[in-house]
Amino acid sequence: MRITIIGAGVSGLVAGRRLVDAGATVIIVDKGRSVGGRLATRRIGGATFDHGAQFFTVRTPAFQAQVDDWVERGLVEVWTHGFAGDDGHPRYAAPGGMNSLAKDLATGLDVRCPVMAFAVRPSEGGCDVVLDDATVIAGDAVVVTTPLPQAFSLMADAPIEIDRDVFHADYDRTIALLAVLDRPADLGSVGARQAPSDDVAFVADNQRKGVSEVPALTLHAAPEWSLAHWDDDIEALAIGLEALAAPFVGEAEIVERQVKKWRFATPQRVWPEPCWTTLDGRIVLAGDAFAGPKVEGAHNSGLAAAHALLG
């Protein structure tokens, strides 16, 4: 079986690993410069930031098996059991940055970045992926793990039945501030706060989390604030985000800062099944819009997509 996977985030990489282990030939393409999607880590000078997913939890046996493997190999560790008191559920972080987990999943896979998929087109007995340079990757089936509006665009001209209800959900946007500080932020013993105000969804010091050698603040603006300011120029965004960060920066000074925008940060609606398959079984959609808008959901949706093809 020859499978092409569009998207090298968690879902695509997990699906690819499972399919390769089952003997399939798999090619993964992603428009980004490297693997990971929202498992994103960035360096600014001597600081290291997780600027997409900040941590993850575990609720299902399938994901627990993966996390146990990461723990055993030292790739993840428990950060805290809650941001407003101990609730008994561990929040895991990756000392090497969240992107290190994507790189681990990608080890040994045929991943091609940056490569832009242009269209998905069923062929005689299979399904092809057309790239933006007109190159065609022929295969038996395709797994699409992009955000659903992008998936719809890839399939819009394909002669297949598309359940348009799958694609109707919009996504919350997130604008992030990455700030190198001259001293630790005022974020308590855990080093992070979840939804500390109406305009801030999450804020964390990556040094306290064990990711950065120097104080490095990541702040995620809340969806409403992000949407309202989405079209502001970068400098105006930076000034606005610094104002949101001021209560947490405290006496520290911002040495350097960057702004990151996530257009498809969180699906507003989650499809009730862990993946979606065309009637002929040649195209499978997966991602956090199916099994839940978390790292665990993306992982489990990728597994479900692989199992849908393997039968």
C-alpha cells in the first residue's frame, strides 16, 4: 500500500509511523520548514520558547502508551499537576521543547518539507496528490491532516462525495508574544497561569518549565482578543501584547520579543468520530478537529486514520 500524508503535525506523523510499521510505503509532505505543526519550539538568542502547544495531559490508553515511552527515554516529564492547585492530573512538558517530540515521531519516516500540496485527486484504483510545482505523488490512498478549511480546498475539485458538514467549523485564532526577560517572570512556583484574565489564555516562563536556559515568556492571547487584533501591524500587536504581559513580567525587563500568529489554533467544533473517510476509503481526514483539540486528540486521530486504511 502506498500512502501520501499531507501534514507533518502530530496526526500525520503518528499515522505515518503506524502505517510504516504495518508495511506501507508512506510519503509525508508539509508546507512548513520542519515537522511539528503546533508542536512548535523557537529560539531567540539564548532563550528557548514553546510557542504553540505548551503542555499535554493523558486520558486514554493509546496515548498513555506513547507517553510512557517518551518518559522512559527522557523526552517528557511531569511539569505540574495543575495551574491553580493540584487536581491530580499531570501536565507533561518536553525539556527539549515540544518540537522535539515531533522530531522523535518523524525519525525514519520519509518527510518532505517545505512541500506544498495543491490538490488531492482520485485516480484509477488510487488517489494522487498534486504539488504546487505540478509534481504528482501517486498512491493508493491519502491522509489529510491539515486544518479543515485547507483540507476542503485540497479536495474541492475532486469528483468525490464530500460531507460539507465536516468542513463548516471555524477555528479560534491565537496571537502569541515571545519575550526574552532579564530575570524570571512573576508567575509563582509553577511558572505558568491558565486563563488569568479575559484577554490572556495562557502565560508561562519556559525557564521555569525546564525548556529554556534563560527567562523566556510565552503569552497566548485569548481568542476574542486575537480575533479583534488579527489585522493589526506587528509593532502594534507587540505593544498590545506587552500590555497584556505586564502583570506577569513584573520587575523584569523585556530584552527581545517576537510575535507569532496561529490562524488555526483551536477548532470550535469537534467532529464526533476520530477521523472521516470517503465512501471509497481512499481519502481519510484526521487531526485535532476530530478526536479533540489537544495533543492527545491529534495523536489518537492519527492512529484512527491509519487503522481506517489498514482495516
